[in-house]
Amino acid sequence: MAHRFRVWAPKPKRVDVVIDGQAHPMVPAVDGWWELEAEHAGPGTRYLFSLDAFPGRPDPRSAFQPEGMDGPSEVVDHSTFEWSDRYWKGVPLQGAVLYELHTGTFSPEGTFDGVIGYLPHLIELGIDVVELMPVAEFSGSRGWGYDGVDLFAPHHAYGGPAGLKRLVDACHAAGLGVVMDVVYNHLGPAGNYLPEFGPYFADRHKTHWGDALNYDGPGSGEVRRFVLDNALAWLRDYHVDGLRLDAVHAIADDSAVHLLEQMAEEVRALSAHLGRNLFLVAESDLNDPKFVRSLDAGGYGLDASWADEWHHALHATLTGERSGYYEDFGSLALLAKALRQAWVYDGMWSPHRQRVHGRSPAGLPGDRFVVSTQNHDQVGNRAIGERSSALMSEGRLKIAAALLLTSPFVPLLFQGEEWAAGTPFQYFTDHPDPELGRAVSEGRRREFSYFGWEPQDVPDPQDPATYHRSKLDWSEVTGGVQEGMLEGEWSAPSGKHAQMLEWYRKLIALRRDSPVLSDPRRDLIDISYDEDAGWLGYQKAGVAVVLNVGKAAVTIPQGFDELLLASDPGVEVSGDLVVLPPDTVAVLRLSS
């Protein structure tokens, strides 16, 4: 048995592989690479790289950190896993319903295997794609994952490489695709040893987190290759179907071929090679169509973009919140604009930003946008992490769900949303370094000042109780059973959670049965509203959605053939009239 160790480390003059306490000198290769063929090393071997005889560091491309980010790396042979998804061809993003979850809080176990036990719930709900918040190795045992440092290594506390593969394989066996959230705009503050190896960062660009990753300066070729290989590895070695790229507006790259453009091209090539559908989704607050326009149209060729302004317009209307960035929203006119084109600020003045923001999405179909009523950011980045279920009436929650699941965009649900979960989702960390932990806790309290939230109300991210409060309470929907939802092991839920869950199931089923609801053609949409009365209605190709957020019942003239869904038994349809009590919504089939 032998294993070839390789590492890009142009900075040190000497590199050793340390195995079982023994240092083995590596041989310099071309372009800053070092190599060593080590006898008696292979899968399961734990090792470190010593740079210029200093204490060992984890492999920048480590596939597994069994003892955490500061411990040794472990050799992994991806070819030994026995996949059962040989005939899986992927799932298209177009027409899909996504479900975002956090591995550590989704199940009582807080692991990849723990998620598997609850897949029947997602299947019955009607989900197409599971979206995992970042799982690359990060500081401690609990966290959101956006401060990852070992980008190739699935987190040890979640189950490592084998656990992630079991989860993806189980999802594919159940007909579910898997999207992974990845972070290429920065690395976490703890365990980031990359600068000791080479020019992974450069001060020519600054980000919110400090020096930007070096995508366009001297030595940037290998840094780009590091990130591109990471993206391809998740798709190839873990059979993941797509990637959600965190905060791409913070990826600084002045190269003629932007990193994202190159990534899109290489993912397309990998898709052709594997014979499996793969896609990339960007998160950006720039409202810039270039991310999702095709390469021949001068874009980067990504498949879709998150559209948080759809959420903001809906949230501000249904909650009345106007602080922070919600000051840019709140009217039915802006909600109607969001329902029509996802982005609200398309080259118009933004009072919150005090400048003109965005560009028109003209020509882009609806399936280029991923929208949500809740997600990890919009819940977890509130002071106390309260969900919409703590901010809206049941009627307004149902309105939000109806608008989400009848939209021409790609809908995304956030874990527990479908049953109006009573647990919060708060920001939590587990930094072993007490000084870093203290800095994170204090910074968290400061950052909410512009929303008007009191610092003393912000839970301490380092307190384990903050994490445990954020775990889903499955007894709300399983009749008391908490150990998984394998068929026959749980009883039917009851009460308000059951009613909301049934509403979501009906909406997703209706979206499946009515092709017009997932039709991405935005030019088919016709919207009308009455700001004073508080009603809004939109229709496309024979289906209408009407809602009332006013204080009194409203009567809307609307010819119909059939009432498809109503959020409340008080909704009345008579002749050409629809009567909506306050905080209700109805979906109707129109008369031809």
C-alpha cells in the first residue's frame, strides 16, 4: 500500500509530511507543488504538513478532519464507497421545490444520518431538492458553517465524508436531489492556515471579512484551481446535484474570465461527462442579471440567483416591519412588482441605500430566481431568530405560502416553515478560542443596531443553549415521536401545526397538478391591487390568486370555473364575485 501526497506550498522552503510523528521530506515539483510517494500509507492514514520544520498543519485539500480543523487530515479513497444511484440522472432546477436545512438542527442527532430518518416527511410534503447549509469543516462542533476552513472536508461532527455520501445516496434513492451551500468569498477566522502555504489571499481587494481570496493577482492560478476543484469535487465525489454559491457579490475578481464564468463552464463540462444534470445558484444582493445571463449574452452562465427582495417585499407587507432594509418595502405596489419580476430595485432609488440600485431583469424567465418566505438569513439574522410564525397570524402565513408556491420562480422552503415551527433559528458558534468567541458575541450584538433591536436581547452565539433552542421540535408534527419518521413510526399531527402542514402539502400538490403555476414565463402574469382596501390579485393562463391583507372583507369581481384552494372557510365564491375575509387567500380557475 502506498499513497502519493501532494500540496501546493510555494511559500516555505521545505515541506514534510508528518505521519505517526515521523517527518518525511517532500520533493519540490513544478509551480510550487511538493510531492512524496509514501509507503505504508493509504485510506485512514492521518497526516499533517510541516512547513519549514514548524508544527504540522492540516492539508489545504484535506478530505476529512476527524479531530476537527486543527487536527490531522485523513486520507480518503472516494472510490471505495458503494453508491446505489448508478441510474440517477439528476433533477432540473426548473420546476423544482427546494428545502433548505441545517444538518445540526434538523434532526435530534444533528448528523447526516439523522437527516435520513426524516426524508419520508420531505417526500410526503412534495419536495424535489434538499439544500444543505454549508458542511465544510468549521470551528468547533456547532455552527452555521459559513466560517468553514477545510473546504474539501465534510464536518466531522456531522459524520464526515461517509456520512455525507450516505445522505446523498439516500436522497437519490428517494428521488430527491441535493444542493450544497458553499462559501468562496472568504474563509473562517479560526483554523485558516492557507496563508502559510501560499498567496491564497491578497490585499488588493478587501471584503467584509478582511483580505479577499486571491483570484486575480500573482499566484492566483492555483488559488482559482483550488476553488474550482472544490466545486467539482462536491459534484463528482459526493454525487451532489448543484451548488448554492454564498454571497457572490463579495467574490473579488478583475480577471478577463471571472471565476464564476469559469466555474459555470467547468460544471457544464462535468455534467456532460457524468451524464447527469448539474446546476449552480448564486446568492447576490446586487440585482445584476449578468450572473445568470448566458455566456454568449455576456453573462457568467449561472443557472439561477437568490432574490431576497421577493422576501423583503412580502415580509414588510405581511408584518408591517419598516426598520433596516425593510424601509425600502411595504406597499402592495412593491409586492406586485416582486411577484412579477422577483427583483424590486431594478435601477430605481433605494431610500435605505441612499442610491440607485439594481438593473432590470428583462428577458430573464422566472426560473432564474430562487425565492422564499423564510431562509436561514432572514430568520437567523434577526436578533432572536424568530420565525414568521412568531411575527404573523396563521392567515398571513398561509398567504405567504400561497404566493410562494404559485409563483413563476423557484420556491425554497426553510426547515420547519411548512408546519409553522415554534422553535427559533438563532445564530450559534462553538469557537474554542475564548477571545474569538467573545469577539463574535460582541460583534453580533452591535450589528443589529440599525434594525433598532436591543443588544441585550441578542442570544450569545457561544452559549450551547442558543444552538439547542434552534433544533426543530419534531414532536410538533409527529405526535410525540422524535426518533425519525420512517413509515409506520409516527402518528398524525393535530392542531395548528397540522393545519399549516396540510396547507403546504395542498399547495405543492396543486403546483404539481397545474403546469401554469410553475410556468416561468413572467409575461403571462397580470396583477391588480387596491392599496387602500388591502387586496391584491394576480392571474396567469387561467389561474388566479387573490388575497386580502386589509382590515375588512373585500369583494373582488372574478369570473371562475372552480375554487381550487382557500385558506379559510370564510372565503365565498358566488357567481362572478369572490368574497375574502381579512388575512385570507384563494386560488381559483378562471372562466375561459
